[in-house]
Amino acid sequence: MEKRLGIRLFWLICGLIALALGLIGAVLPLLPTTPFLLVAAFAFARSSPRLAKWLEEHPQFGPLIANWREHGAISKRAKIAAMVAIVAAPIVSIALGVSTTIIVIQLLVLSCVTYFILSRPSGPA
């Protein structure tokens, strides 16, 4: 029983952290919202049915989760926000004088993320 409680607590903490990052991402342009909300929904489904239901029924965040679950889709708005953040990240890194090695790694990772995001459908017609 203790192990089960520990696992639920782990998922609850992960969900709360992901939710906090998603909420911060809703107001900060360089931090994405949708991936963190998807992680939060996943974690809450394993830890807190009440929080899972609240997030799934939230007027702004619920449709993002439903769109992903039902269609594997990312909305056009979320894609645009993600692309802005992806373009801005290396520009900020260059402006801050980050090492070339880190920028190259960043560009490789962001290229993979870009491919994934743009390969997803935008949702039901």
C-alpha cells in the first residue's frame, strides 16, 4: 500500500510541476504551454481523478488535451506559438553569447521538435 501511495504522490508532484510550467508558459512567450499541460493531464490521470477532471474540463486548456487525445493534433495557434519560441530560442542564445557547441546542439534538438510539431495534424476539420 505504501508503494502505491508513493507512486501516486510521484505522479501528483509531476502533474503539479507540469501544470505550473504550463501556466507560466501561457504568459511567457518562450515557454510552451501545451506539452506541459499534456504531461500534467497524463500525471493527474495516474494520481488525482479530481485534478484530471478539472484540467480536462478547463475552458482554455481542456480543448488542447482533448484535441491531442482524440486526434493526435496540435492546434494552429499552438503550432504558431511553438514556432515563434523555436525561432527565438537560438536568437536569444546567440545574443547572450552562448557557446557555438550549445547553439548547434540546440538547433539540432529544435529541428527535431519542429519536425514533430509540424507533422501533427491541426485538428478536426
